[in-house]
Amino acid sequence: MAHYVLQYSLVPDYLDRRAAFRDAHLTLAWAASERGELLLGGAIGDPVESAMLLFESDSAAAAEEFARADPYVVNGLVNSWRVLPWITVAGAEAATPVRPG
């Protein structure tokens, strides 16, 4: 298993528009979490400027499928998104732990 980060760039009026889609977005997110794919997700910044979701999977497909189905993406609250592999090396949940020495 590896880690993948799904990054969202959000539209300027994201906070004004998200209420209409939030329950559907959270339903999708919690379902992905219950399947063991989504580890963490949330908005970044104060005020909010972007969002990040951390996936654990054999490939980037889970994160990509999530983005394509996400009501925030489908309804234009997300300007752009991308999935990046995250080579985690430190911490209890690191996918490829590397110790000193």
C-alpha cells in the first residue's frame, strides 16, 4: 500500500457555495474512509484556499475516482485537482519507513 494526496484548488466563493453539496461530499468521503481508502481530508487555510485528502491504496485510482465523483468537483467548487504519490518515510503509518543509520 502507498499514500496518495488529492489536492484541490478551490473557487473564491467556495465557502458561500459548499452548503448545497456538503452532505453529498461528506457521504462520499466517509464511504471512502470506511473502505479504508481515505485516511484524512479537509480544507486548508484561514480563510480556506484549498483542500487536501490523503488516500492509502495500491494505486492512484481510488483518489482519482473520488475526485471525479465528488460533488464539489462536479458542481464547480474546485478549480483544479491533482493526485500525487506521497512517499511517506517517517512516522508510525509510513508506507516506506526509513530509519537513520
